Amino acid sequence: MLLIRRSPRANATVRTVSAGGELFVAAVVICMILASFGDAIDPAMFGEAGLEFAIFDLGGEFSVLAMRDWHLLQLLLAGAVLALGISVLRVGSAAIVKALRPAARRVLSKVPI
Amino acid sequence: MQPEFLSAGFVSALFAIVLIDLVLAGDNALIIGLVARNLPKNTQRKVIFWGTFGAIAVRGLMAVLVVYILDLPGFMLAGGIALVWIARKLLTPEESSTASHAVKAPATSFAAALRTIVIADAVMGVDNVLAIGGAATGSVLLIMLGLAISVPIIVWGSQLVIRLVDRFPSVVLLGGAVLAWTAYSIVVREPLLATWFAGHAATKLVAAILIFSIALAPWYAARLSPQSQPLVVLLPAVLVWLLGVEVAASAWKLQGEYGLEAVRWLGWLPLAAAWLWLRERIGLRNLHRPLPPRTSVE
């Protein structure tokens, strides 16, 4: 029996995992799939610094083609940055949507115009 | 290719090994406790010491064997497939988490207790050793470091591991993802497939998504609505279809023909529709089946 089965939370991790933890692991998995995408592309297909540079090279090291050589730690870091970016976007967009939504007609916070 | 000592590749592989050690650690203390509970106190102490020693020795032996076995052609593919199954099993919740299937009854003698402990550890440690072997990329130093990390977990670290995964269940999810990544890495390194993958580079992406879609199925299945549950089977099936068509096309030397492309991209649709129809029919039949008559229990 695995040790993790002794903890009810870890045993049912797919149900008990926190939203932040889940987002981080999902972002890491996306980075892993992107790395395999970089692995699946033949750079010679696009010629020397031609279409390859235009489509995939988004700035030297941080391209899908460069990701093929990334190690696990780099993928984890990229996943953490991606998850953080998504969280910031989520919080920011929620704040914008909330600000744009009109208040109810007779609510106290309604600004009389 | 083996990573250089303390390079980014080396540290990454070491991190993967530590994570795998944590999530695939077996409960040796429980096994030893179950086996030795009916023995006299004096013998119990001896069983605990020699049982732990035997478990470590077996783990070391298996680690060395895995290094040699993964070098043989075909075993990397088999190991990769096994790792996918291990990752899937890791993420699937188990209903009875208190019982151990490895131990049926307490031992009555020292030799029987030792034998049971060693066999139970060997059975429990196969997945751990295989995963470490895959993550170590053939480096004996990394295997030894992995063993050096797993031994303290076997002997003292069980409570620490339980507390860690109880506080952060996402460690188990991450472990599943790392196992799937390790499975992908060793499948594409398989010597029998290396030439084929070099000629069909795009299939690496299909293989990666296939491995992740099977290994992480318990995770995304828990988030899907009942209507979307067939995706858990359909997604891997479509990816297997794409890989199968590519293999068939390369075997029969068919390239760029319209018929082939039509079969590749549309051929799975009738099969998927037939499977969905059959699934619905079976579901409806089970729904309309009359309930068995009630029997009163006196």
C-alpha cells in the first residue's frame, strides 16, 4: 500500500486539491505538452531563420522550439509563471467586470446622475 | 545521454526522483507491523531490523537490475507504458485505504515474517524503482542518489510524507504529471522507435498528448460533467487512431494521398458515433431493467 493512501486528502487528490495547486499543475502539464510540441517540429522544415523565426521564436530562449531542451525545473518554473499570469488576469478581469456592472437601481452605492 | 554532475539536467532528474520517491513510497511500517504483530517481543525487534534491512537490500538490487533492463531494446517502451498505468493508478482514489493486500495473515515465525516483508516490499517497490530508473536517464549516480533518498523514507520518513501530502494534495497531482512526463521521455528514447520517430516527428506530439490523456484521466474525469464523460475514452481513442494510421501509412509506404488523409482525419468519426450509440443503448437498457424482488431479512 502506498503511503499517500493513509491520508484521506491525498488519497482523493483529484477531488481535494486546492484551486491554486490545480492551476499550477495544469500549467506545468501545458508547458510539458508545449515542450513535446517543440520536440515534434523539425526546424529544418522552416528553413534558416525564416518562417521558423517568425512563428515560433518569441524571443530567443522563450520559444516553443527552445522548449524542447527544457528540463523539468525549467518547466516547473514556466508553469508557475503561467499559473501566476492566469491568476493575475483572472483577478484583474473580475475587477474590471465588477466595475463595469451597473449597480441595482435603489442600492445605496448608486451614484445619482 | 547522461546529464553532467550538478548540471540543470542532473538537478531536474534528481528533483523528479525525489518527487517520485515521495508519492510512490510504500507503507513498510504497516507491513512490518501487520506481519510481526503475533510474534514475541524479542523476535519482533529482530523482524523490524532485518525486515527493514531486507527491504533496502531488495530495493538496491532492483534498482541495479532496472538500469540494465532499460538498456535492452523494447524495455523502454514497456517501461513507459507501465509508468502511464502507475500514474493513472496514483491519481485514482482507492476506497479501502486501511487494508494491505500484500499481507494476508500475521507470520508465526521469524523466517516467515522476513520473507513476507521482503516480498511485500519488492512488490510495492517495483513501480518506484521503474519510475526512478526512467527519470535517471541511465545515470547510475542518480539511481544511487534516488536509493539514498528512498531509504530514509522507508525507515523514518513515513509520517513526514503523510503530513506533506495531506497538507498539499497537489504534490500527488504533480507526481502524476512528472510520471507521465517521464513515461513520454523514455518512450521517445526507445531505440526500436528512435528512427521511426525521427522520420515522423509530428507523432511525438500525438504520443505526448496520448500519454497525458491516459495518465491524467482520473483528474480531468473528475471535472467533466456526466454528459462529457465519454471524452475520457474518446480522446485517447482518437489519438491512438491517428498514431495507428501513421504507422500503417509508413508500413505500406502511403504518403500524401487524399484517401489516406480522409481516413486519418475522418475515419474515426463512424467508430466514435457507433461507440456512443452503443453506450447509450446499454445505458438505457440498464435503466429500464426491472429491479430484483425484495427479500425480507428476518
